[in-house]
Amino acid sequence: MQDFALHRPTSAAAAVETCRGCDEGRYLAGGQSLIPMMKLDLALPSDLVSLAGIAELSGIRREGETLTIGAAETHAAVAESAEVAGAIPALAGLAARIGDAQVRNRGTLGGSIAHADPAADYPAALLALGAAIVTDRREIEAESFFAGPYETALEAGELIRAARFPIPEAAAYAKFPQPASKFALVGVFLARTAEGVRVAVTGAATTVFRADAIEQALERSFEASALDGLEIPPDGLTDNLDASAEYRAHLIGAMTRRALTAI
Amino acid sequence: MAIGQSVKRKEDARFLTGRGVYTDDINRPGQLHAVIVRSPLPHARIAGIDAGETLAAEGVVAVFTGADMAADGVGSLPCGWLIHNKDGSEMVEPPHPPLVAERVRHVGDQVAVVIAETRAQAKRAAQLLDVDYEDLDAVVSCADATEDGAPLVWDEAPGNTCYDWELGDREATDAAFERAAQVVELDLVNNRLVPNAMEPRAAIGEYDPAGGNYTLTTTSQAPHVVRLLMGAFVLNLPEHKLRVVAPDVGGGFGSKIFHYAEEAIVTWAAGKLARPVKWTAERSESFVSDAHGRDHVSHAELAVDEQGQFLGLRVRTVANMGAYLSTFATSIPTYLYATLLAGCYRTPAIYCEVRSVFTNTVPVDAYRGAGRPEAAYLLERLVDKAARQLGIDRIELRRRNFIPKDAFPYATPVALEYDTGDYEATLDLALSQADWDGFESRREEAAARGKLRGIGASTYVEACGIAPSAVAGALGARAGLYESAVVRVHPTGSVSVLTGSHSHGQGHETTFAQIVADRLGVDIDAVEVVHGDTEIIPFGMGTYGSRSLAVGGSALFKALDKVVAKGKKIAAHMLEAAADDIEFADGQFKVAGTESSVALDEVAFAAYVPHDYPIEELEPGLEETAFYDPANFTFPAGCHICEVEIDPETGAVELVGVTVADDVGRVINPMIVEGQIHGGLAQGIGQALLENCVYDENGQLLTSSFMNYAMPRAADLPSFDVGHHVTPCTHNPLGVKGVGEVGSIGVPPAVINAVLDALAPLGVGDIEMPATPERVWRAIRDARAAG
């Protein structure tokens, strides 16, 4: 691990200001991805700007048909939140199955989506629910936020403050974990909203994506039989040691059916 | 507090409160830190090393290469077991220098050591070392290594063959096949594993220029073995100038038996620099430098008659040795594998040939079970396949071929003599505990939920405590295989035990103390068990192969006998009786048939304060040493039953039941025995369902971290139902056999047999370990496609 300077600002504005002054500054949330990467020299920040002491990044609140979760909320807090369970129980369930207890107690919503691991769980929820990512300078639709593996629309130094989720009519998340890492080999988040059915898939490709063919089929009939005969092509899906593209394609169908059953 | 009781582990208080002292917890004044520069390539010539930038980096004290060690006359890491080829010639035994000078042979091979004031400085400087590699073609798998024209790992090993060995009577076996009504054939891979002890390896070398004394503190299961091998063969240091300490060690599973390069490097460097030098592996380093396990490819054939009697077994195995011969590597696929191919069965003719090959991978050596899991897996898969092929119930087929309990001692056709056992008893116990007969209703209930349920069994036998030394020596072992113990009764009656065994999770500090408490009638808290320091303990062979209780415990028992015998003489003097009339029980020396007695602590006090003492006939003191060389192996055996549910949509296998009935001989501490079985089962289940060490075809290790090497977790395992049936070992004084490895030996075939039982209705006949969801899904899909 390379030496770095640690900063501990107490406001979001100060954090952004501090990061702007750094050579290779990175925000440090729960550190569950960034610190392992630093240990392996895969991330070499000159400065870490800790978000731990910034109260304004926390908070879970429902306003009308929107649920807003502060970026610094841990997975455990989201999993245990009565507010989340009441508004989008699938989201609480998703958070409850991220990583392991240690990861859930430290890792945060903001950290997860900023890191944009192609097999992370939250991106599927954000995309399927049509969430907006609120930063220090703008709001970004989930649709245009996840740009590639570990790539997002965030500009240098841009800080995620919260995610804003429209509350769906119903939603469910089904994950098939990779046995070693417990990341999603394939995770499917299914949401039925006033605007229609939205299905987002994580783990299967280089970034989270919406499964158009499945959405169309479920628009016609919102039940498992709608998927009968629907072939999900393996083209473009990740093919590696963990699983073949073919198996991932199969799991997209299987996890969609499982999510439908859970709804 | 004596034998047979579940005494809570004495060592746990310090472990559970973070007061254990592991090698990495130790720091010495003036200590330097070593980082090993490892090869990123599987096979390459080292054209040059430029250490200029590294030496100029902050904090760097030295950079040493293979050339530096060679110039100092440092020798090769020795292999401890010589195997002879079929034609009687010796195996190919290439050099294994601690740092390589000319050619790297696997990813992770040691090229140089960078030593600096801090670990961070050493690490940073190591990244600056400029090594000029000229890439060479690599071979990775057993199949690659044996292909015509395959690149050679060692020029002196044509065909990459280390040895081509055989065991058993080929002609008799061939004749059995000619008589066979049917032949059952099976091709198997025993998947390569990474040991992954919780504590990574570490080593601290120290040199005291005043006396010319060296100390190595290391994560070892066998400190005296390391001292002997490193002192005599590598660094040319006599024993009295070299102390090896293995303090608390956080798990070994075999991987910490061996003498490793880093131990020699830090000891030698400490001498060069006259400062302590410490090295601790990072987990990524462990993956490419701890000896791996298993990695066999086998073809097996079983000849049977119409009634399902086994007539003959023919096995051909290719075993991967990796790039170098690790300390006991050569014995694993030979004398610890082929000798177990009789299993629990009366198969009259067995012939096995093993070709072991070099590849550009990490060396492969003993890993929990070491050869016996490979034998049990092959045999128990083959028996299940035979049952299906013959249309005979798989339990019935086993019963028909079991060695009956009145046939012991039983000489197998593969060089062993089983002293005792009762295979029907453990089978019956396991079947009843697992409710085997009620399985069909559980299968139907699962089917109603859309799940494929299967049940599978294995009936295994294994061999612990390699022995006797004379026989092992005749078979090529270059070491003795006895164990030692000192029992030191202190003046006021407390007791220290100095044992040559080493505890790194097994609970010896408790179990051995129980043996003392039982024999001497002292409180268990009055007994301290000391291990791991060659300056303190007698020469002993260490802990591996489930040998500690059977061999080390027996040495302790012998030493206790000597203590009691001497104590009787002292007591006789004190009680004015004849020594032959003294009886010893419950800590009291008593004149037979009288109430006249004296307690152990009084006898001990008299021994050390010999004012009124038979000094003419008896030396003062109450301390005895014993070395114990067993007459034979011990042979634990048992039956493991697994029940699985498979989700046909995803291929995911859920292990829903594990029931085992083991005969590990007499049990000293049932709780510790159960804990050992649990741990072994977890590792065996890991091999069957999760763990797989994968190299790509070019020799890069793909499963190089816990992100893609799947270790079993608590949530992957059901509660285990553990039962025992005891047939005491006939040739050691405690009647014990060994328990450390039975879990990892017995359970993998039971898991796979259960998976295949679940899938059999679909027409699936084979699946490889680990039975990952994708493999199972493919098997289902392919079977359905084939109709």
C-alpha cells in the first residue's frame, strides 16, 4: 500500500473542497472495496477524504412516493430500516444479502455505487427502480450513471450525497451468488412501476444493464409463463473462470422467474 | 478430568482472548524485513537481475539473489522420500535452491530477497527490482506434462517424469480381470487444492555473533525436522548452533510440515547481516508459495464376478508434483495412496501404477489426508459405479466385499496389515443415524418442491502414523517416524510434558494433559504441555498424518510408565516395602493389601530432596524420556453419508445432511475429536463442492485469491451428526488411531455419490469435483439433451 494523507472533513462542502486540492484524492466511505484495492496497489490515492464524520450524508426518509437514502448509510442500516422495508422491501432484502456482516456494517450505498463493481447489487436496484443519484452538483439518472466496469458518470471530485428511489408498485431481487466472493454471479432486480416493468441485471456483463426482451415479455403478461420460450442470448455476457456466458444467460432467466415468484 | 472426558481446551483461553503468540506477533530488536521477489512467469530463463534501483531505495539494507546464496555454498531444499522406478532406478530429483539463479519454474518461484528497515520499504523496493526474463514454454496439467513433445520443466526429466512406480501384483491382477464377469471403469480427476491455513506462513531468522548461534522462528508443524533438513542439507549448520522455534501456529493441514525456502533465506540472511530478518507471507503469496494438495488424474478398473465379489483392481494414476519436489511430495501418491487402494474390501489382487510428473506449477505435497483422500475417492466412486452397473444395491455391494471383523489382522495385497476394524458396525451406525431406509420418502417430498434429492455413502479406511521406521526406511523414507516425550515431575508434584509433537489447532495441550492426569492422578491444571522449541523439547518428528496421539501420545504413555516405575521404587523405600508390592493408582503409591500409601507429590519431593532416599540404587529426580516407534500404522475407518438437494434450474447443490460414524480407536477427549471431525468434514466438503485450484494453459494461477477460490463457510454446511464405534488399536498402549484427517478422507466421495444419486434419474453418470452449480447444470442439460 502506498502512503497517503487522510482528511476528515465534517461537511460535504468541505469534503469536496478538500478533494479538489488533492493530487489523486479519493473519497473514503466504508472502505470495503477501496482499501483492498489499495492493499493490492490497484488504487494508489495520494489522499483519502473520509466521509465518516459528515452527518448530512446520512438519513433515510420517505417523502410521498420517493424514498431518499443518504450516501453514507451502511448496507446494514438499509437492511434494518423500517422506512425502507415499508417503502421498497426488496431494497432492504437486497442490502441484507450484500457481502457478509462485516461488509454490511461498514460498506455504504454511496460507496457501492461510486465503485460500480459490475457484480455489485445496488446498481441493479437503482437501474430497475429508475433512481436518481444526487451529488454535490447535480442529479444523475441511474440510466446514465453506470458507464462500464468501475466506471460512472461522476466527474473528478464529484461527491454522491444520496440516492432517490421512486417507490414502485412492487419489486423483487433475486441473486445467484458466486460461491467464493458472494458477489452476484447474476442478480436480477425486477420492478413494476406506473410506467411499466423494469428489469435490471447485474453480474452478467461488464456493467449493469436493463433486459429489454424480458421487460417486453413481462409487459405483455406479468407472470413466469411470459418467459416461456424466451431465449436469452449469451452474446456480450461475461465469460470467465466464475461462469460461462451461457450459464449466466441461463441464470438471468432463472433469477427473473425467482424474482417474479417473490413479488 | 481424565481420559474419555470432554475437557474444555486449556489453550483456548489464550487463543480466544487474543493472547496467542504467533510468529508474526514476535518482533526482535534491530529486526529487518524481507520481501521475496517472485516470478510472475511460469517458466523463464533469468537473463539478468539489475538491483541498482532497489539498493538505492529508502531503507534498503540488502538484496540477495540465488547467485549470492550459491556463492555461499547454500544447498538444495531436500526431498524426504526416495521413490524407485519400476525398473529399480531412482526417481529424478532435481535441485531446489531457496533462491533460483538460472531458471524460474512456476509463478511465485523465489528469485531474490529484498531486505529493508521496514516492511513497506522492502515491499516498495522489491517492486523496483529489474529482472530480465526470457520466456519459456510451460506445462501445467498432468495431461500437458505427459504429451509427446511437451516442454520440459527439467532437462534431466524426460517426459517430465519424476518417477514411474508400481505397487501390487500385475500378473495376478490381470488374471483376475480375465476371470471377471464384468469390468467397471472410471476416469477421475482429484482436483488440485490450495491449503489456506488461517495464519499465513512467516519466519524470523536471528544470528548471535557472540556464540555463532542461529535461531529460526517459523510457522512449522515439525520444528525438529526443519532444523535437521535446513541445518544438515541447506545451510550446513550443526544442530547445537541452530534453534528452531514453532510458537503458536494457526493451522497447517500439512502445508506447514515442509521445509520452505523462506526459512533458509531469513536464517542465512540474518547471518550475513547480523540482524534479525523477518518475513511474513501475504495471502496472495500463500496462494503461489504454500505447497498445494491433490492433483491426480486416474483411470480405475474393477473386476467383479456375477455375485458382485471384487476380483481385482487396476489403477493408473498421473500425479502432479509441481515444479520442485517438496519435502514429502514423492511419498503422497505412492506409499500414502496406492497402499490404501484395498479400502475396506477383500479385493484379492490389486495393481497400481503411478507416474508423477513435473509441471510449471507450485509444488504439490501433503494436504489433510495426503494420498488417502485420493484413494478413498477413487475407490468409493468406483464401488458406487459398480453397484449401478451390476444392479446391486450399493450398501449391499459394500457388505459383500467388506473384510469381516473376525479376519483381522488382515494383510492387503498392497503392503499393509490392518490390525483391527469393524466396518459393518460403523456402516450400520451411520445408516441408522442418517435414516437411510427412510430416504425415498424424503426424495419424494423434495421432488414435490421441485428439488432433486440424493443420498450417498462412502466406507473408507485410512492409515495414520506411518510406521515402523525400519519399514518406512526400506520404502525410501529418509527419516525416522517415531515420536518422543519427556515427563518432568516437579518437586511439588506438578508436571511438565515436553513433546516432539506440535499442536497447531489439535488441542494437544489438553489431550496430552488428560493422559498425564489419568495416569498420574494429578489435576489437569497441574500439567503443562510444552512443544515447538528444539532447545527445550527432545528430538521429535512433529505433527502430520494424524500421528500425534497414536505416536506422540504413546511416547508420552511410555514415559509415564517409566515415571511410575521409578516412583514405585522411591515409594517402596519410603514405605519400607518391596517395590514389587507397590501399586499405583489415583496418584497414590500403596503397599498392596494394606492402607499404607504415599502420594505422588511426596514421592516427587523425596526424589528432589533426597535426604532419606535409596541413593545407592536410584538417581535423584523424577523425569523420564521415552521414544516410541510404532509397530504398525493405525487404521481409522468409518462410514460417511451425505444427503443433498439440487435445484435443477440452477444446478446449485445444497448439502442437507452429513452423518458420519467413525472408528478412530479409543477417544481421549470426545469434544476435541468431534471438533477435528467437523474441521475435516468442512475441508472435504470444500473439495467436493467448492474448492478448485485453476491455472490457465499458460501457467498463470487464476484462482489466486479468496475472490475466486471458494472456501467453505459455516453457511455452506449443515449441522454434522457425528457418531463413533470403537475398535481399539491393538499395537499402541492407548488404543488410539488418529482423527485429524478422517473428515477430509471419507466425505468427498459421499458428497459426489449423493449428487450422482440425485442426478441418476436424469441419466447423469459422472461429475467432477468440485460439483459447482454450473457443472451440475451442464450435466443435467446434457443428459436431457441426450434423452
